[in-house]
Amino acid sequence: MTVLMDSNVIIALMNTRDRNHPKAKELLTKLKDPDYGMRLTIDYVLDEVLTTLWMHTQQKSVVTKTYTLIRRTPEFIKCEHVTPGILDLAWEKWERFAKWPEKPLSFTDCCILSYIDTNDIGYLATFDSDFAGLCNII
């Protein structure tokens, strides 16, 4: 089984001032259980994480540490690339969801769902309630 980590979990983990920081640390401890398998994320999430951390902290050291953790520490998390096929599926999802104002998913969120759908991912680690009912959330 595999867990895809959403940007808000990684951001909260790396930014000690984030209101979800304690919750992110607790979730990471839970995800170390072998029952959850490998942790991964996608390049679109990496972009969100680095951009948000830079905007909120203005600390190059935090952004650099996060990039190194995601891109160069595979025992912590594996970072996968979104393929053209996943992009096309994400676009189809986004067009569907854009019609539903109660589910305002971003294109990156649609990439996450498409990656989950095409790669047999068991869970999404997120604090975003917009994913409720769309995938297994942990």
C-alpha cells in the first residue's frame, strides 16, 4: 500500500508556525507504521509546497531543507512526476469539478486524484476536506 502526501501536510510539517504542525507530526508518526507502506508525492505538490513555504516563512533554509527532504531523501518520501496521461485525466476531472461550485478543486488537486486513480494508491494524507468522498483520506 502507498500513501500520497498532499502539500498541506508537508507544509505543516516543515513550518513550525503552521496551526497544523502538531497534527502533521502526529500523522507522520502514524505513517511510519509499515501497514501504510511507502510515502510519495508528485511534482505538482512539490511546487505548491515550496512556493507556499517561501511565501509564508521567507526563510530560504526552510525551503532548501524541504526540497532536499522531498527530492533527495527517498526513505522519507518518493517524488514522482505527473505524466502527460495523468495531465489529460486531471484536465477531464477539473472540467467536471469546475461545474460543481461545492467542490472547487484546483488543477493540482485533480492531478493528485488522477495519480491516485492510475497508480493504485491506497490513501491520501491531507488536511483538505475537499477530497472527502473522492479518495481514502488518512
